[in-house]
Amino acid sequence: LSNADELIGQGKYPETIKLLKEAIDRFDKARQGGATAAYFAYLGALGADAGQFKDADQLLKSAENYSTKAEDEWDAVVSREQAALHLERGEYDAALKSAKRAYDCFGSSGDSFTYLRAAYCQSLAAEAQLGLGKTDQAETLARDALKVVPKKETEKSFIAPRILYAACRVETRRANFAEAEQLCLGGVAMAGNAGAGSRNVALGYLALAELYLQQGDLAKAAESGKKCLAQTEQTFGSQHQDAMQALEVLARVNMKQGNPEEAELHAKLAVEVAKALFGDS
């Protein structure tokens, strides 16, 4: 799993998929259901990252079928990726429940490898709490998660930058803009050093765009939103949740700049992507 973490952090998605499929074949033949479940969960996470929610849902159901339902690290991976998928779809109650279950499973182990994964579960729970409007609870979770994030900018795992971005969103909601920016720029530096094609780069620009918009720095918000959009289209194409959110930020910036025609264009494009991803509802 550490190899998969590093490959995802570098944006090497085809290589990660190949690695995971080979692992699934090997562990399934060996009748090691827990490990097989974890690798299916990682494939589901890749599907969610790519905006392929139906595929992600099916893969996570396969992971659940293989899961031992025991309080162990394999089961934690399945619950964690279920939480991430729920978050992508805006299902905050379900995301919070899955993230808490994953954290409890990871908590039974005591090595640094596991501590970072447990912290990622806390950051997923923090984002779910933000979605539910519970900023104080989100802040507690995000700050706990930050305690184990490595300081080195060469960290290649996809996990560490996402913990930083979650904390950035929490501090943005609390209007602590300087701290939010510092957290986010740290994540972007990690992501860029790991691999320019990683989704973590686009996620960082998106978090910065949201931060600058709330802060009132419209020029920086527009610049970051456009960077997120370009990075996302290069990696995944235009039908992606990050592109949708970047377009929404750009529409809001346009309105604040007194350009309703451009705002309408960006908003309509965002709606089109949303319908393609989530359906008319």
C-alpha cells in the first residue's frame, strides 16, 4: 500500500492501477480476503479521484464483499475510501460515519505508517463536519490530524497534502486567512515535488482559490481557479468535480468583478459538469 500511496502522490495513475490489479490477483488466489479488500478499495479511490463515481462505487462494493469486517487495518482502508467517495458526492453524514469507523480501525496499530493514515481519516471527518456546518468540530479534527504530517516537502504520499488542504479549508471558514494560506502552500509544495500530474496539485489550487475568494483577493482567486481548471483538464479532462468547483469559483469572482456575462458562462459550464457527474438531481 505504501507503493500505491507514492504512485498516486506522483500522479502515476495507470501504473498504480496495474500494481493494484496484480496485487488483487495474487492475494485473491491466496485467499487473503482482507488484503484483497484493501486493494479493491484503492482502485475505488482512484475512480473517485478521476470523477468516475459509478466505477468507484462498484469497486468499493467489491472491497466490502471481501472485507473481513474485523477491526484491522485492511478494513480501515475500505471504510476510509468509502468516506472519501461520500465526501466527493456531498454525502456528509455518511462520510463522517465511515471516516470515524476507519479511524477507530487504524487506531489499533501504533507505527508511523499507520499514524498518518489515521490522521487522514481525521481530516476526512473534518471536511464532513465542515459540510455539516460544524466548524468547531472540524477544527478539532483538523488540528489533531496536522500533528503527524511530515515537515519535508519531498513527502510523496498523496495523504499528507490532503490533510493540509483540509486544515486550510477549516481555517478559511474561520477567516484565519494567513494560516490557511501557509497550510495550503505547504501542501502544494509537497504535491509539486512528488509529481506535477498529481491531483493534489489541482486540489491545492482549488483550496487557494476558495481561500482568496473569501478573503476578497479576486485576482488571486481567479488565477488559482484557472490553474486548478487547467491542471484538472490536463489530467482528467473537463468532466471532473474539481473542474466543476473551479468554474463555480470563477463565476463568483466574475460576479464580484461586475462581469455577469462571464459569470453566467462559467456557471452554466459548472452545471453541465455537475449533471454529467451526479445526474439532474
